[in-house]
Amino acid sequence: MSQNVSMDATDLSLLSEFNADARASGAALAAAVGISESTVSLRLKRLKSLGVIRGFHLDVDPAALGVGLQALISIRLAKHDRAEIDAFTAAAPQFPGVVRMYHMAGADDYLLHIVATDTEAVQSFVLDYLTRYPAVAHTRTNLIYRVEDGSAWIPAGE
């Protein structure tokens, strides 16, 4: 995890613009933020080296690949044995269909975001990968109807 990094209003504005369009050119970012292209490049390199920008990712529509069903599966562990937690944490992101895994505090220990072709595939996922795993005590599946990305979580530059 990154440390808390000191950023000025220009950094925050640059992040906000970049978040809106990560394919924007340096010239477009410079114009939107009011700085030179070379400054955009230097600041983006700095933010990446500090771990603020963690990477650049392809966003694929699962439905276009024939996996139009998405689900969130809450998982509660049977016991909090370090070896079992570590084993599950290492294995679960590699299960077929897992988009993202969250290790959480609260009633449930993990939340898996998965994609599947249909409800039968979701059921098979739970039976084949989760209920057979010795650390898993309980699962709860919620189907996702629609996903909307948030865009207002980056603080505004002033």
C-alpha cells in the first residue's frame, strides 16, 4: 500500500482529468489542468513512482465475451487460522471468473466479484471452488443487475 502522499491542487486536478479519460494526450491534460506537457509527464511519473497511480487497465465488457452475468459472493471463514487464510487469499483470485477479491472486516471475511455465463455457472463456481474449500463456512451470492463506475471519489484540486 502507498503511504499518504502530499499532493497539491495541480496533482489532484491532473488525477481527476486522467481518471475521466486515461487515454487523453499529454497536450489535452496540460490544457485541461493549465500546465505544460512536460510538467504533466513529470507529475504523472512522480505519482506512478509514489504508488498513487498503480497502473493502467483494460476495461472489457464481460457480456461481449459471453459472460454477461456478474455476482458478488460474500464468504465467511470457518476459523481464522493464519495458514488457511493465507492459502485462501492466494488461491481465490485464481479461480475462473474472479474479477476482484476483497478481504474485509465485518460479518463476512471476503467478497468475490465474479463473472459467469448464467446462474448455473454461478452455482457451479460456488460448489466447485468455495464449498469444497476447507476454510469456507458460509457463502451468500448476490447477482449484479448493472455496474456503474463512480467518478467523484478523487478530491477536487482547488
